[in-house]
Amino acid sequence: MDKEFITWLMGVAPKSGVSELEYSDGDARIRIVCSSEVVREERRPVEIPSIAKASVTEEPVAVASVRHEIKAGVSGLFYRSSSPGAEPFVKVGDTVEEGTTVGLLEAMKMLTPLESDKGGKIIEIVVDDGATIDAGTVIFVLEPNA
């Protein structure tokens, strides 16, 4: 993603009256969340420019995704720890390897470990402990290892 475009999105989101904006371009993804004070401050329509692809004369540079989502494979209940009162498997800021157990999913009275499918640093826990989730629900967001 172009840095100028991201800066433009960050400036236009609060002025447009939206509370949340998400934009994807291939593997790259950005999510902007505005505080309610900023959204209430000024509400006016914002014109979104069309994005034209420029011709590239240099070799393309590989861009690593800055976030990776760990999703539920099944519907059921999500647990952050192995038992009530136990320490959670992971916390925000923890570094995990591929295959690390990050939670448990209970479906049809069976507990299934939820494992990280990528190594990296946990940057967000999206689902509360004990929440009912559907297959495909994003549970954790991590910053992948370089």
C-alpha cells in the first residue's frame, strides 16, 4: 500500500463520520477505528478518488503483511485457558511459533486445541473467553515474524 494513500485514509475517515474503516489490497490490510468524539465533531460527505494503477518501471518489492488472523476452524465455545482460573495460553504481546496452542474450542462436548498457523507476536485478542463463535471467526490477530 502507498504511504500517502494510508495517510489520506487516516485523515478522511474521521471527517466522513464513519467510526471504523477497513481497506485491503492483496495481502496488505489496514483498519482505522475513530473515537466517537472525532466522529461527532464533523460529519460531511467525503469524495473518494479513483485509484489508478501506475506503470512500474522498477522491480516489484515484496511487502509483508503486517497482520495475520487466527480463525476458528469449528463453531462452538472459545476458551483462553485450559481450565477456569488457569493462566491463558497467550496474552497480547506474547510471541508464538507455528503450532503453538493459543486457545481451546469446545464443540459437541469435545475440546480441540486452537493452534497458531503462523509464528509471530499476538497484537489483539478479538473474542472474549467463553464466547460462542462460528467457524471462520477471527479470534486472534498477530504480527507475523519477518
